[in-house]
Amino acid sequence: MGSAESRLAGRRVLRLFRRYRSSATISLLLILVQTLVLWSLSRNEMRQGHHEGHDPAGELMIIKRGRIRQDRIPAWLRQRMGLHTKLSSHTTQREIGQRIAQSKTRKTAMQETGRAMSVTTRLLLNESALQRQSGAASVWKGELLRCNLKSKDALSALARASSKQCRREITNVACLHQEGKLMPVSLTSHCPLKEKTVKPVQWLQSGEVVKGVPIRIVFMLVVHGRAVRQLHQLFSAIYHSHHYYYIHVDQRSSYLHRQMLQLAKRFANVRLTSWRMATIWGGASLLAMYLRAMKDLLNMADWTWDFFLNLSASDFPVRPNDQLVAFLSKYRDKNFLKSHGRETARFVKKQGLDRIFHECDAHMWRLGERTVPTGITMDGGSDWFALNQRTVDFIVNSKRRLVTDLKQFYAFTLLPAESFFHTLLMNSENCTNVVDNNLRLTNWNRRLGCKCQYKHIVDWCGCSPNDFKPADFNRFKELTRPTFFARKFEASVSQSIISWLHTDLYGSLHNDSTSLLAYWENVFDKADGLRVLSDTALTFYHAFFHLGLAIFDLDHQNPHTCSFAAVGHPSMVHLYFWEDRFQGYLVQQSAMCRATGKFEVLEALLTRKALYQAHRPSLLPRLLRVEVGSAWDPKERLFRNFGGLLGPYDEPASVQWWGPGPNCSATVVWLDPMHVVASAYELRVDKGVEVSHHRPLLKKPLRPGAWSLRILQGWELIAEKTFLVLPVTFRKGQPMSQDQASQANMGPPGNSYGESDLRWLLRLLGLPESPTTMPTRLPPLLPWLHRLLRTFWQPAGLCAVSPSECPHLPQCTATSWSSHYPDPKSQLGPVGPDGRLT
């Protein structure tokens, strides 16, 4: 009986095996592939660990049947993980995670986060082991995290972060916060005031004499960008030999840093930070930069100062320096900070203080919710302030828990510089000497400045002040509270208002109205290297200089000594403005005189032709003008890509300017050079709208040539804007190969810029239908490029930077549009007898 049952069972097993033979084979193959992948990942991880200078064993633990093999955990990693006792052979990864969490004290966690926690242990799991995990850890893209992340914000940040280092930091910060080891829970306020009471201070009375030694100010200049001439104007306006100037230049602003190094060599009371940080809007790095700079200043034994006052390059004084000194000398025991003026709960929500953030990859990542510490009152406002030296010493050097824990809290806070100093001072004994006034006038236009323009930088909506313009000048005369600075100013938007202010404060700058109304801003210097330029910009600059040289080549009256050939790459490029309007590009480059073979340095001015046509404006009287470009700034309502330098891989956008009138609508059509309809949409404009902006989503590359943006109503052409997409000739700073040039300059794949077929619109526009087949070969690239450029740009001048063989070529120092023309308003003279610059 038993034997028969055994045979029957065997036959059943055989039938099952035959039936599921293919499934079993596939399962075995999957196990084999999985094993090979795990082995490959292990080797790659070890190899990468060696390249990064880490012990690869610290990045990988081998899993065997869902268990951690204790013999594969090195001693140094066991100590880091807190695994001081022997593990059993059946210790699971979950248990190890619990042991790690238990071993981390709050002090150790704070120290670790302060070092940015560059190393995070990651465990690679196979699928079966992953299924047996019960919540002590979570897996992201095959990586086991140190905790089971519950915050959707943290998981979202982890998915979007681009670098491995940033993902490690996000994981560590989020897990420490989830474990309750990151944020202080409660603090003690030491302010003797029962409620917030900030007494205002008044202007000095006319003829009032301030007793005591005049105070000395250290001006902390926090600068970035390339607007060195504007910065020189600011420095000239605030300079006095009695004060000190400490300058931090953003890590990404190498050109400006070189210029500031030259400045520091000229003046003994000017120094640059020996370190540089890449700060971002709203970033925790900004607060770290201020605290480090304050510590530097306290350690400078040869600089004796009384006040710390921070400024940016977009600030400018509205009162003379001596009035500021007299005012601060009277109130030498005060600290000047502007508070938000709102109820605390609303401020906390608006600023995001109830959320935890972490900065990495030049981004502030929102990682989840948190509770602000109890026992203190949160405060905040403007991040521009003036603090006395005793208070700065307290902020930097105090070991009181209020100070150290608030530094920990604000290390993971959005816009920390707008709240840390306020909260710390208003909860310490210093609360009695805080004045609710930062001595600044800020040009807030929240309708324009609060459009969340920083969403690509931070996971939050922000507001930014607008630039002052000449129409705002009277505001500086109507101030009722003590105010010594205003912001923001931007010479590329309005140089006039800065010159007017300087003249009002210190008298006429000079008699040369030519340079007084002009402004030059550098956009490229050869010391930066070609890597800082896009392929589009490099192509344009080369073509600009070639077009500039053609001035003399086309004039047969000039001798052969005035014929030049471009050599190398451009060495300097400037934007040129006159009376607050963009005029063109100044491109400086070496050229060889064809007659003599000698090399000369020349500068060419290129201006853009106006190619806007209004066909039947009476049908749409509200439409004033149309512009096309890229890098639109909705706050200042201008394209930051001056001149609209567009290439095949750029993102063009259209802007329409509207006058008063009722609601209206229009059809916008984008046509490429081959009459392919790239995009079409209905534009609805409500009453009261002044500017409309739209950027169509177009497949790349765009076809080079003359594009057309058409505005229609009832299929009647109202206005047309023609713009240039220039073919590119460089790839990553190197001349393109023929294959690369064809790929970049032949238009989009399939001759389509989107998902929809819009060819039916051509009949309504009265245009011939675009051909179904496009040219498969490029025309000769450089002649084509130069021919296109001449249609949209024209040479307006050429001058010699170095001595020239051409008798008709003027010197740049005597050419009013040249960047080498004297510019007294931004040139720094010697120190005069009164301590100011002459």
C-alpha cells in the first residue's frame, strides 16, 4: 500500500514538474541573473569606494539569506555604527538598524550633522530579503536607508536630488529628525521684558553734537555677479579711511573676485575672506557665511571696530557717511534689525519655520514638518542689519544653550538669516537694546516681486525687492524714520538713479556727461576660460567680432592696412547701455593686419536691428509691442539675455505689452524658417493686464534661421516679430565636427516641434504649406551663419585697444562707446585729506 502511494505521489510530482518546467527554468534563470547583478554591483561599489578615498567595506555589507554576515563588517565600521558587542549569526538588518539608532546620542547626532555626514552606510538587499524587512529601514532604488522614511517631502527630495552626496545628506538629516535627535524641543528665554517692546529712535536734531569718540564701522560686503563698476560706485560712496571693509565674493563669481583682489591691494582697510562659499537665495549657507565672517572679524587684532553692517552690491547710501557715523555714535549700544510686524504664528507659517530644510546641490530641500522650540518667541524680518561689536561677540562665542541650539535649529531652516539674529537677540538679555529699524529703505512691489521666481532654487515661494528707477528719486527725500541705505539698485536696469544719488550726496561726479549716462557690464573675460560660455554665446561672440571687422573690408576707400583677420577667441565681452537702454555688445579680440602680419587688439560694437512690424494695429489697439527672447525676469519685466542671443537648444519666450482697455484675445503663431508651425495658442488678456508672457514647449533642436512670431485676431495679421535662431559652431568650447553640426543645426527630429500637426494653419495664414521633406545637408556653415547675423545685427564701430597700423581706426580710450573709455563714476581715486576717495 505504501509503495503504491509512493509511486502515485511520484507520478504526480513528475506531472507537476512537466507542467511547470518552463516556469521553474525561468525562476532559476532569474536567480542566476540576480546573483550576477548583485556581484556586479558589489564590485562597482567597491571600485567607486576606492576612487572616492573610502574603505569600500564601509559602503557595502554582503547579505546571505536575508541575514547580515558579521564577518564582512570591518572593525572601523562596527565602531562607527556603535556595534560594540558581538552579533549573533542570525542578527537581522532590522536589529542592526535599531542598534545604530540606540547608540546615537543627541550630542553625537548634532556633531555628525554639523559635519554634513558625508558617509552613510547603505545595505544592498536582494528581493527576498527586502520582503522580510518589517519597517526598521526603507529602500530607495535598491539602497537600504538608515530608517523607514515617512515624510513625503523627504522622499520627494531624495528622488529629485542629483548627486549621491546630496542624497546621503538628505537621508541622514531626515532620519535624525524622524528619530527626534536633530531639533531642540524647548529653550529658555532670558529676555527680562514681559512682552516685545522695541523703542523707536529718531533722527539727530540739526546741530546736535554727539559726545564720545566716533564709532568705527566694519562694512561686510556680500557680493556676486559681474557688475564690478556698480560695486566700485558703492565702494566710493561708503569709503572712509576710518572704517573697515570685509568682502565675501561668491564662490562662482571668479571675475568679480579677481577685481576685488586688486581693490584690496590698494587699500589697507580692505580685506577679502580667505574662504568663499556658494550661497543661494534662502540657503542655510548664507547664515553660515555671516557667522564665519563675524568670527574672522573678532579675531582680527589690528581691526578695532564698533559696528557690523552688512551690504550687498545692490545697496546704495541715501545719506552721507558722516551722518551715519554720528547716528550710530549716539546709539552705540543699540542693535538695528527690522522685524516682520506680523503675528508670530503667521510669520512662522509664511517663512516655513515649521518645516525642516537641508541645503545641498545648490538647492534647499524641504524634508518635512517640525515644531518650533517652546519657551521662546520666534522673530524675524529683514536679513540686513547693523549690530554692535559686543552683540556680535555674544552671537559667535557664547556657549549658552540658547545660542548653540538656535544655531542647530537654523542650520536646517529656509531663510535663516532673516530670523536667527532676531530670534536670538529677542530671547536674550540683548532684547532691551534692539531697535526695530534696519536703517534701510527697500523697494517692495509685491505684485511683481512675489511670483515664486526662486522655485528652481528652493522648495518654497519667495519675494524679492524691485530695482529703484529715476521715478523713485523723491522717495529718498520723504523718509520719516532714520534711513541711510536703500535697495535694490541695478545699473543694467537704471544707471541714472545711482548717478543721481551719488551727485545728491557728494556733488557732481565729473563734467563728462558722455560716460555719466553710459554703463558697461562685463559678461566674459578670457581668464574665466571658455567653459563659462554656452555654445550659443561663444558662437555669437565670434560672429560679432567677424562682423565688426567687416566695417573696413566693405569700404574700398581704406588702405589695405585696415583689413584684419580674427585670431583666436574673444578676450573680453561687455554689455553696453546708454541712458538706461541696452545698446549692444562690445567684443574684444586679437586680429592680424593682413598688410603687415602684425597682431592688434580691437574692440567692436554690434547693435541689433529693429524687426518689429505692426500691420493692422487698429484691430487690436491695446497691443503696444511684442518681444522675443529668453531668461525673462517678471519682476523687472525684461529679458536677462540681452539682445536675445538664441541658438538651437535655447528656450525662446514671447512677451506682449498692453495698454488700457477691455478684455481681449488674440492668436499667437510661431513659424520656423521653413514655415513649419512650431506652436499656436490662444492668448486671453484681461482688463488691467500690462504684460503677458508665454514660453512654448518646443522640441529641440530649433531650426536655425529667421523665425516669425505672429499675432492675429480673426486670422487677420496684427503684428509680427522676426527673430534669429543662430546655428551653433561650437560644442563645449570646441569647434564642431561635421556630424555634430548637422545634428545641432538641421531642426527637430521628424520636422515636428510638438505632438500636434499644425500644417492646416498655413492655409489660414496665406502661406505655402511647408515641404514634407527637408534638406538633408547643411549649407556651408560659416557663410550661412554670417549671412543670417547681418540680417539682424549691424556693426556700429571698431576701435583699437593697442597701437594700430590702420590710420582710420580710432583708439578705444577716445571712443565714447568703448569699455576702455574713461568712466570717472566707477574709477577709484586716491584717499583725500578728508579720508574719502577723490
